[in-house]
Amino acid sequence: MKRFKKMMALVIAMVMALAMVLPAFAGGDLTGGDTPTGGDTPSAETTPAPTYDYPLTVTGLTNGDNVKFYKVIEWVGDVAGNVSGWKAVSTYSTVLTETVLRSMLVGNPNADPAVAPTNMTPELAGKLAALASGGDDASSYSTDGKTATYNNASSGMYMALVTPTDADTIYNPVFVSADYFIETGHEGTVAVTGAYANGVAKMSTVTLEKTAEDQTTVDSDKQHTVAVGDVLDFTVSTQIPGYGDVYESPKFDVTDNLTGLELVGGTIEVKAGATTLQLGTDKDYTIEPASYDKATSYTVSFTSKYLKSLQAATPITITYDGTVTIDPENAINQTDNEVQIEFSHNPNNQDDYKVKKDTTQHYTFTIDASGLGEGANEETHGKKTSELVKRGVDASGNPIISRTETSEVYDTVRETWTSPLAGAKFGLWKESGCTGDAFMTADTTADGRMTFEGLDAGVYYLKEIQAPTGYVTSTDIYTVTITAETESVHVTEWWNGTEWVSTQPTSGTAKKAEYDTDILKSYTVEITDKDGYKTKAAEYTFTNQTANATSNDIQWEVAEPVEHPFPINNTRGTELPSTGGIGTTIFYIVGVILVLGAGVLLVTRRRMHIQ
């Protein structure tokens, strides 16, 4: 650089000495005169600067990336081969003005020595990238696919823009220069710096992951199976690119849409690493709606001020609580939580945004429900399930009445039961002793079924609280085990401008999202009686009919439905006082009263006798 400054000073001095007045810096040019060195006679004609002898390279790429080189500054030379100045390519002259060129190429005497001689700031890079048009593809790539090479470039400064093969990767512009070497016999190299013939691409990868954990669960799976009323702790993990000043108004919005869930007010927290970010339009991020208690969606928008302050990729976490509120009308109830980010990714078109998406799936279960779920196929959708059945029997175990019920969801042999009994009250407990109040109760209907809604998978304990009139209340405790299995599927979908669809639109440039999610594969209801005998009351296995579909389009097919309704008998007869119940207590109380009465009578008679 010092050599360059000396040379420029020498040229200017020669110009002044010869009284050659030139329009030095007109139209974005930065020229220093056209008097040749070495005694050559100048020519009225000029020729393009000679071709640079060495290739330009950009490293730090990923195999499959596409690179285009855009010439932004060109060298001006005369016929004798002397470089006499610098000039912005016309496409970029509005950005690379005389003042800017002086700062970049002549050098700023007040600049930090550690700053690259090009003085190419992120802000300038972004403005140039926004103007980029045309450009040349890299003529060859290295064998490992990580280096782009541009051969036979004419002298000048080039901007390389990378289109990544990975949709979630973002590259900032890379600047390289092709040095111009003066003819043999002339000193010096007039260029930015030889080191900038090689550039390293600065890459950021946008990530997105959604997880959840159930605060209150009876199952070891704290994410996929939940109960109505459970509070889930959600975490959204993402990474914001190092936008810096390359993007004039960068965008990074996180939107969560909840199904069967509602937000708990005051629980959203946003962190960059371990640092809690500040809420506010003039701070780090905003939230819509501002008052989100019981809302079913929210959007966190990071401010342009904050995004432009990020010089490197920054990990972000958003945490919040959500309450399960789904109406448990089916045997299987799906709670879908869909998060997506919309983010700036292209400095050449800063109004173009990419979308990235992830979901969490949660399931609740209902015993003796009205159907297997909205996603079930037509054969089983809406059919009533039968896991638990109450029936009346005599002392010998024979059905009292002749009415017969048939399972609507059945195996190869229809499952039937006789003597259904209405009017029995049952309780469901989470503790094996069934002490205290049941957390859920149900009465049997005319078909003998009892419905317990919105259950998490796990282990429960069932006990009769009250028998119908004329029957004896059972004291048996039954163990009810609900087991669920999920499987991971890869989802590919497109945004057609209105909604997410599973088929790529035939026209337009629809945004694409790919992610993995866990869907229900099967669930089983197993009943164990007091003697340890187990009955698989219901087993439903589902297959995903459209593996590359949106989660809402996943269809459940009951591959081999199994139902063996578990009968719980009530014996006809007079309800006798049970031990530990109020009947024996009454006898004890009456006995005590009679004894006390007899004692009082005896004492009274003795007093009368004494008198």
C-alpha cells in the first residue's frame, strides 16, 4: 500500500509538472493521469487492461453451491500498458462514488492498520449485492466441491455471490481482486492487494427445532402423550445468521400456531445464548399479540436494530408454557404445535424471505369414545370404541337380562357382551390405593360403557364408587394401562400463498419446508384384574398413508383393530353393609348407645335404692 501511495503521488506530481489537466474524478472514476512511464509516447486510443494471470478463488463452500462473480471495479489502462486509475463499473457507480473509491482504494490515513486495504464494509457489501446483475459463473470447481475458481479474469475487484445447495445456509458476499501487473521494466503492482485473489465465504446456517416437556404426566414419555389440563414447557431453538450491515432491513420472525393448546400469559422468554433479550420496538424483539394470555398463536419479531448488530451466527431460544385444552371427543385427539420462521437470506433481493418449519405432535386418549379420531379411515372413523363394559349378573355369574351389545370396532370375530348395565358410577385414580377423591368419574350408560376423556398414556386405577340400585358395589380395583407408540416421519410441504400443501404447485415459486415430526403409530388399552389376569381390551395400529404430507394430512388406517371389551360385573342383591363402611359403624354406634343407656339406668336405680 505504501508503494502504491508513493506511485500515485509520483504520477500526480508528474501531471502537475506537465500542466496536464484531466477531469480527474468524474463519473465515479479515480484516475491519476495518462502520462506513461519509461519514456513511452502516449496514444489517443486506450485498450482494456490486460487479463489477470492468476485465478480468483473462493473457499469455504459446500459441495453443490453455485458461485457467480460480479465485477464491481475496473482498472483503466492506456495502450502502453500503464494503469492510470480506478473506475466503478457503471452498474455500481451510484454506490462506489468518488469519495467511496478514495476511501477504499487510495486508503484512509486514519484507518486501523488491521483493516483490510479494500476497506469493504458490510454496509457497502450489502448495497453492492442488492445491485448485482449478470455476473459470470465460476469456470471450475475443486474436486472436493469446496472451492470455486474463476480463471482469466480481467483486472479489477470482484464480488462473489454464493447460492447455497442447502436451503438453510446463508452466505455473505465475498470480495476478491485480480491484480494488474505493469509491463516488464515498470515497478510495482497496482492493485488492492494480492492477498485478495483468494476469498473465504462467511457462512451461517439457520436451524429450527421445537421440543416440549409435560410438567404433569403419568407416563415416561413427557412429550408425545398428554392429558387435557396438562401444562407443557415448550422450547424453540433456532440460529440467527450474522447479518451485520450486509442487509439493510433484515427480517427474522418466529411464529407459533397452536392447536388444542393455549398460551400461559407472561411465560414467553427470549434468550441469545445465556443472555435474556429485551422486549420493545427500540430494543431486541417484539411480540404479537402483546397480551397473549390464552392466545393460540404468537409471533416474535426481532428488530432490525438487533439483527444488524449480529456479526456472527447467534443461537436463540424461545421458551413458554402452553395448557392442553383439546376437546376430547375421539379416542385419539391430536394436539399440533407448528412453529415457523421467516428470514432474510438473499442480499441481492432483500424482500425475498425463506421459510423454515417444525412441529410437535401430542396425543390424548379417551376410553369408550365416539371414534378413533378425525384422521382415521372411513372404515373406523366415528365408530364407538368399547374397552370397559359394565354388566349385571346373578349370584352364579349369569347375565340378568338378555340384551346383547356388539363392538363397533372389531377383529375378525365380532366382540359381543350381554346384560349391559346403566347407572353405575366409577372413579379413576392415579394412585394404586384409590384413596381420596378420584380425579375423574364416569357413569355407565345403557350400553354399559363408561367414558373417561382426555387421558395421558400411562397407568391408572379403576374402582366402582356406587352400584346401580339393586346391585352390590364391587370393591375390586382394576389397573388400566394405556400404551402409545410414535414414529418419526419426514414431511415436505409447500406454501402456495394461502396454506401449506403436500404437493408442489405447478406454477410460481412456492416456498418449501422440510422437517421431521413424530406421529402416532399405535396405542393399546390393557386391563389387569385383582388376580393379575391381563386382558388386551383394545389395540389399534396406524399407518401413515402419505409419508411426505403435512402433519394435518396424515391418515390413520387401523391395520388390525382388536377389541375385547373387559366386563366388570355387578351382582344382583341387597347391598349389605361392608366392612369399613357406614353399616358396621352404625351397629357399633347403636351398641355403644345401648350400653351407655343401660349404665345410666343402673346408676339411677342404685341411687333410688340408697334413698
